[in-house]
Amino acid sequence: GAGVSQSPSNKVTEKGKDVELRCDPISGHTALYWYRQSLGQGLEFLIYFQGNSAPDKSGLPSDRFSAERTGGSVSTLTIQRTQQEDSAVYLCASSLVGTTSGSGANVLTFGAGSRLTVL
Amino acid sequence: GESVGLHLPTLSVQEGDNSIINCAYSNSASDYFIWYKQESGKGPQFIIDIRSNMDKRQGQRVTVLLNKTVKHLSLQIAATQPGDSAVYFCAENRNDYKLSFGAGTTVTVRA
């Protein structure tokens, strides 16, 4: 598609339930990122995928969070046993080069986000 | 600790005036900076970027200034329009791929 697509756009769940958030990056973009944006806050890095390399999971806040990227394209962020503090907008982004080394510019294109509300 | 931050969380500007949004960073090793604009209900959109070997870069109605001496980044918007109302984030590259974002400045354009 022309942009980064995320689904669902809104998700309301009960505390303790598992949720899955999906991201379709721009075709041809090798790098994929997940960020979390809490109300009125900046963007918090969660995880980064680049090609076939091992993902950088250093931003995942707990072991309840996991993500995978199948076939170098679609990514799913899974939150198990959701807690109220998980309520936030989860943003996915992709970029062509995934690095600012050399002449490349790491411009991330973001999706509209998935708003998660945990009751 | 190292952080990317903005001087002011909100900015109110009269339509037609110029806007200046400021950002301070603390990591002198950062070599790449980006400004993003986020409208309500949407994801952040790229505005303009700058590398550390430059001190100024211009786009359409926007200019980014980088002062490495005082670790300061600013975004200037000329002739601010109602469509410029949004939250503006600066982002800093601290390694090859991970962008770190500030908390954002909310710009409100008064008619």
C-alpha cells in the first residue's frame, strides 16, 4: 500500500486479556519499528526489525510484550495479560534503509496507530 | 542522563505570524535530527531533517536550525496557517537506527 497500515485502529479490552496489534509496512521497506505513545507523552521505542537480523527488543517494557515480523513484511505486536498501564497508542513505522549511516536518511513513515484501552 | 526535550510544551501563535519551536538535546554524539508533526488522531509525519554537519536546512515554509555548541535544535514555520496546528516532535538519532523523541510541543494557531 501507499502507507503504513495498522489494525485495529481502536481496541478496548479487559484487564488480563491478550491483544494483538498488526502492522503492514510500506512495501520494500526493510526496517520496521514499534513505538508506544501514552497520553500527552512522546514516543517510547519498543522494538526494531531490520531484514533478517535479530530484532532489537531493548524497549519492550516487560515479558508480557512480544513482537514478530513474518516474511520480512507484516508485524504483530502481542501484549499478554494486559494491564491498565498498557493503555496507549501503539505506533508502527517503517523505513527504507533503517540506518543513518553513509548517505542514507532514516526517515520513518508512521501508521495512524492502534489505540489500546485496558479497562 | 541523556534526553531529548523541548523548551515549551505549548505554543500559541497568531495566524500569519512565524512560529519557532525549540528543542534541546544532551547527547553530543547525535548526528541526525528530525522534526515530526502529529495531528490529532494521526501518526507523526516527517517534516524536515538535518545532519550534524549542517547548521541550517530549509524546506517549504519550514527551516530547521542546529546549534551544536549549545545542543539546540529549532523549527521555524513561516506564515503559520491553521493547518499547522499540531504537536511537533524533535527526534534524535543516538545510534544507527533508533530515534529518540522528545515529549512534543503543542502548537495552536489563533485565527
